[in-house]
Amino acid sequence: MFFGADDGHLYAVRTDSGNEQWRFATKGKIHADPIVHGDYVYIGSQDARIYAVDIKLGQQAWRYRTAASIISTAVIGGNTIFFGSQDGMLYAIDMDSHRPKWKYRTRDWLNGATVYADDMVYIGGYDKKLHAVNADNGHEAWSFATQGAIITSPVIASERIYFGSTDGFFYAVR
């Protein structure tokens, strides 16, 4: 089991015994959820970096730095990791080269989880919009405006995207 903490560490704990296997230090608090893909666990940190950490050894494989904290949980689609940052950017990082494929700029912080489906990336932000971005090229397909920040994680079900906003409404967008 993997989890991050306010002490800036990513922890690996055995589920059968509860014993710590390893801990990996970042330089900022961790509020994003870790995601596992292949031999790595990926985590964003408030030190403005996303890390790829070897699952077995707890050692950094690579990292990428943004201009602000990362508290948005990442998602992987194909060979790309997508995540938002408090610099207002949605990032698409190639997992082989560790370089950006593209960056999509919004007008404010991105804090909620990133969702990937059908070659689209979805994320809400403090700019009061849910953004739908083409996963291949980073171009906006559409956005949906609300009257409040979108700090929740969108959920896709029954050909709709569901999410809440600080305006007090729950939305279902097609």
C-alpha cells in the first residue's frame, strides 16, 4: 500500500503486516493520491514536482518540476502521465523521455484529480471550469463554466461527467 503525508514522505507499507517497506522523501507536503503503473508509483508534491518512484526499492526513477505545488492526483493514459498544478497548467509528460508532450494553460489553480477516458483528459479548477482537453495534442475540446471553483474529482459514468462545484451544485455534463 502507498500513501503520502504532510511530512513530505511517500510511504510503502505491507498490507499483511502493516510494516513499513520504505519511505521516499520529497521537499513538500503530499496531498495527491499516489498512482501505480508498472514498476513505479507516481506522486505529486507541494515541492512542485511529480516523482516516479521504484515500487520495490523506494528510489527515484525520475522527476519533473512545475512552477507551483502539485496536489492534483495524476492519471496515466497510454505512455503519458497527466496532472494539474497550482500554476494553472495541465501537464502531459511522456513517461519514457520524462519531457512534456504539451501543457494546457487555465486561469487558476488545478487541485482535483485528473481523469482520462477516450483520448480526453478532464480536470476542474479554481477558474470555475471543467476542462476537456485532447490527450494527443493538448487542445481544449470544450469547457463547462460554473459559478464556483471545481475542487472535486470528476467521475465518468453512463456517457456523462459528474462533478461538484463550490457554487453548491452537482453537475452532470454530456
